[in-house]
Amino acid sequence: MFQENLASASFKYLEAEHRKRDEDLPVANLILYLVAVVAVVAMWRGLWQLMDIYLWPKNPKRSNWASFIIGFVLVVIVLYLINP
């Protein structure tokens, strides 16, 4: 009888801990996603600025259009690879 009560109490404790961990997980994931988004945006911003410096430094309008077209083509390729 004691072992059954102990097993039941242990199971209830583990179930409560599991439920608590599942409730905390979305907040942790949200923080992780926000950090990842900021890192990706910063990386792309730096890459585009480098392209503006080295692609056509004397013609910023042409450099901006080239950066836009290259970025658009990359997005289309990635979207096609995700959903062929």
C-alpha cells in the first residue's frame, strides 16, 4: 500500500513538473526566436552595406537596385527550394 501511494505521488510530481516545463517552453522559445531574428537582420544589414561599399561605390542608386534585385532573387530561390 505504501509503495502504491509513493508511486502515485511520484507520478503526480513528475506530471506536474512536466506540465510546468511545457508552460515555460513557449516563453523561452519566443526569447530565442527574437534573438535569432535580431541577429539575422543585423547580419543582412551588414552584408548589404558591404555590397553598397564594394558593388558600385560611386553610384549608390545602381548599388541599391542591384542589392534589391540580388536579395529578391535569393528570396525567390529559397522559397522555391522550400516549396518546389
